[in-house]
Amino acid sequence: MQLFIQPLLVAILLTAATSFLAKPLPQSPPNIGVTAGLSSDKVQRGRTVQATVVMDIPSGFHVNSNRPLEKFLIATQLKINVPKGVRVSAVSYPRAVLRTFKFSKNRVSVYEGRATMRFNVTVPASFPSGTSEMKAHLRYQSCNDEVCFPPQSRDVSLWLKVQ
């Protein structure tokens, strides 16, 4: 009986030790920080300011770029909603890096660390003074080395203080 119990105990202990030491895969997407800002606190009518939306991507994760190289990957998209009359330029996305991951045989175009998207905001000369809200809607898909998570969306406000 002891010959049977001793190997069984060793097997149980080894299984428990390897399970404890194994790093589990995250079951939920990472917390991507998203912030936005303007190049100037106040905007004069008839002028243009630069706006940014910044993603802070935790170490060990990445976000697909705005131009992924695989059809099954979801592109990062930034859409800006502005008050009537305000104009917004096309979004300038950051340069992506090409990486190879376990989930794809081909290289993938991604953002890592801090990714800053830029665009210009032009306030017409006839725009009323005061504070107006712009909304930036960011859609992205985050992944680690092995899996991609479902796409997420984040909204962030930018405040135009027009003089």
C-alpha cells in the first residue's frame, strides 16, 4: 500500500507545484490608458490648434495599428465628433512596429508602449466664445503574445475654450 501512496503523493505535489508556478494567461484585456489634450488651453476664433489622443499600453501587450497586415485583425480607429462649424483634419497615426507573435505566422503591425494620434482642430472666425466639448471615440484591439481580445472602445472628451 505504501508503494502506491508514495508515488501518488509525489505526483500530486509535482502537479500542484507546476500549476502554482505557471503564469496564467490573462482572462480579460489589459487596462489601456487613453488621454486627450490640446496644444493650447484657449483657442482664438479663426485659429487652428493641434489635438492629441494618447494610448498607454501596458508592457507585454500591444494594440493593432490603424493598418493591420492581416484581415482577421481589427484596426485602431479614432473618430472625432466636433461642434457644428469646427473642422478637424485627418488623424495622423503613429508609426507602427512589425512583430511576430504566436497567434500569426506573419508579422503584425502594432503599437506598443505609448501611441500618440494627432489631428488639427480649426475654429471658424464666427464661432461663439465659450467652452465647447469635442468627443474622441477610439476603437482598438489589444493582444498579448498568444491571444487577441475582443475589440474595445473608449470615449474621451476635449474641451475647446474659445475666445
